[in-house]
Amino acid sequence: MENNNQKQIAGAIVIAGIIIGGAILLKGTSAPSVIPSGSTENTFSGRAVSANDHILGSAAAKIIIVEYSDLECPYCKVFHNTMHQIVEGSGGKVAWVYRHYPIAELHPKAFHESEATECAYEQGGNDAFWKYTDRIFEVTESNNGLEASELPKIAEYVGLNVNAFNTCLASGKFKEKVQADVADGLKAGVNGTPSSFILVKGKLVDTVPGAQPYETLMQRLGKIK
């Protein structure tokens, strides 16, 4: 059996590996090539995109990017802004689907924050969900840096009924919904955040591991016919 010192050393090695791996992904050096049209590999193993998803942009867009994200992940914070640029600059050709993938081992607060975004959605629909999610990424320092006391303040900031929001969050009513997203991400092959899947007509044409820069992602999207 490992003693505490051995466990601490092993844990430090694991965390260092995760940080290094994330840094590599952030630079976009490990991106796979576009999956050829008609390939036997172009099946998306996650659930099909539906009206129940959190979609920014038109559901009828030619390209849909499904992202699995952790609200306390620093790379997700960077990529969140990138994805806004992508959707806004695509002329309606790209839509963005956000799915929860809080990694409890790294960011214990992220799961509760994911539930908070669903409480925002319950009150104000998709618009409130995106405003709340955007605000979390705007104010958190990442890496478990957001205090739980800030969640009602964000609710007030985006125009929600704070009492109703607090009741919702305390109830834990969206715990299973967040867990379902995590399970779906595992099924899709997610092994870190952010992990994104580019779909055309429901078919997987490319994957985006990590926080690819705007220019890199635009180049890759430009290859899709």
C-alpha cells in the first residue's frame, strides 16, 4: 500500500501530466486531420443533436460543433471566447452545442456550477443559459476559483429571479441532467476538456481536442465541403 508521501508524489506527477497535455492542446499541435467524407469513422458516438440541447446559432446550420466543457477549466475559458468568434463570424454556417463535462477530480466546484446554468435555463430558456454560462467564464479565475456565493450574484446580473434560482440550485434537480452529459461525453470519447466534435448532417467530420486557436479552427472548418 502506498503511504501518503508516495500518493502525493504520484498525484503531483499526474497533475503535471495533465497541465502539460493541456498546454500542448492549447497550442493546437495534436489536432487530427479531417475525417474523409464517407469514411467508416464518421459516426458520432454521442447523442444526436436535438432541440433539448443548448445551441448557439441555427440548428439548421451546415456545421454543428458539439463541445464538452468544464466551467472551471482554464482552456475551456479560452476556447469559449474562440467559439463565440467562430459562430458570430460564420454567417450562419456554424452552430455551437454546449454540453457539460465537469471533471470532479480537478475542479470539484464545476459540477455545481453546471447545475446553476441549468437553473438559469429553467427560468429564461436558452438565452439565459448562454448569458449565465458566459458570465461564469468571464468572472471565474478557473481551476476551482469561483466561490459558490457568486452564483446567485451572476443570476441577478443576468436578470433572473434570485430566490427562484436559489431554490432550484439547492434542490439538486438538475444533477442527473449534468451527469447524463458527462456519460454522453464518455460515450463520445471525451478524455479531457474542452473536447469538440464537428458534425455535418449529424456525421462526424472532424474532432477538436483542446483549445484550438481561432485561426487554426477556421482553417479546419474551411476544409469541410
